[in-house]
Amino acid sequence: MIITRRTLLAGAGLGLAGAVLGGRGGVAQTTDLHGLDAIWRDVPTALNAFFGPVDFTDHGVWLDLPQHADAGGSVPVTVGFDAAPEDDPHPRLVHLLADGNPAPHVLSAWFSRLSGKAAFSTRIRLETSQTVTAAAEMSDGSHPRVDRPVTVSFGACAQIGEGSDAEVAAFRPVPRVSVPRMARKGEVITLRSVIAHPMETGLRLGVGQDWIRQRIISAFHCHFNGEEVFRVRLYPAVSTNPYFSFHARVDEPGTFTFRWHDTPTGETYTASADIAIA
């Protein structure tokens, strides 16, 4: 048997997924922002674990990404909904998956009443030509889904990054955010965040043919005056230097607080920005 990155990770995922699912036959699992979720073997297994045996609809959620990417290391993608966070029904969460990656789960994102607009943009890694899927849960229990094929000339899930294991472990992330200084009451504004981080997959071989241990930003949160606006659970398929553009409705002056959780160091990095009402 030839051991590849995919079979190695799939084998690990098989054991973990079996432990979590435990033969429950499609009972939905809640993704934990702080725990380590199972490495799902494929997209159908992941979706069944997230939602159980549901019927997906083909409208309500949309996915914008290029039809072709020359390099798979940083592919821009935008996920959005026709419904706003204050609508009924409204989106609760969305999972982004890529069926050709060593592990299909790319990220999961949650919206709140302060999100203003249920949409976000980021950059992801794609190993090969494949299908990218966004599958969501709405407040009325419906599950919209969209699938988009993308061709990739040069895949980049595993052998992305540089530096030795010690250098990766010693790296100090640097966060940056962009928030308008002023907004009108009730205005929906765009927020941008990025953190300098290697997002090591744990699948890269160093110069001495030793494995570079995994180190990723596993969770991102944004709050306004202490109330959650938007949060994301990240996996290794999110690109180096994780970037997010998303939205918030501003009804009062206050402070946006951003937090990134580093795994396995356990450290949390923060940034904040104030906004005034015109």
C-alpha cells in the first residue's frame, strides 16, 4: 500500500470520526470552536455529522470563487446568503468544505444579529481540481447548499510554508484590523482582519525530512461592545495569514474586539478598534 498525504490523513480521520459518531447513524454534531473536531474522511461523512440525514435545498446560499486557480495556496472565496441576519428565516451557520483536500473541512462560520449582512470573504488552500461546497443551517431548520467546481494547476495543501519546526513554533503572530472610524446609526459596515501566521498543516516535510508539526489559528471571534458579531472555526485549509472580510450593523458608538486562538500553543491574540456615530 502506498502511503500518501491523503491516505495518512484519511486513516487518522477514520479513527477520530468513528469515535465521535459512535454509530449514532447521523445524529447531528455541534462544531466546537475550542475543541478538536474529527478529521472527516469526505464531504458526505462531514455533512452527515454536522446536520444528520437532511434534504438540502439548492437556493438561499451562494459561493463566489474563481473557476480556475493557477496556484492553490491562496484561493479567494466569498460565502453569502440571500437572507439577512434579522430576517425570518435567517442563517445560523455555514460549513465550507473542499472534497479534493487531504481533509475536506475548511471552516465553519456563525452569524449574529449584529452581523448586518450574512456574508464573508477569506482565502483557502486547494490541493487539486475539485468541488467546493457551502452547506448551511437556517433558523427554520432548512439546509441550503451550493457546490462549485474549481480547477487548480498547482495544488498547495501540504507543502506550503517555510522554516524549521523550531522556527515555526517560535513565530509570533501579528494581527491587523480595518474598521471605519465613523458610521451612521444603523449602517452596515465592512470589517477586515488579518493575522500573520504560518498555518502549518502538519503535513509538510522540513529540509531534514522531518515532519513540521501542525500550528494553526483554530478560532476567530469578533465582538462589538461585548456582543458577538461573527465567529469562525478554522482548519488547516485556510491560507497562510488568515484573512476575513465580514460585516456589522452599528447602532451605537463603541469598540470592536477581535480575537484569534492559536493551536496548539493555546495563546490568544487580540486587537481592537473604536467607532463613532455620525
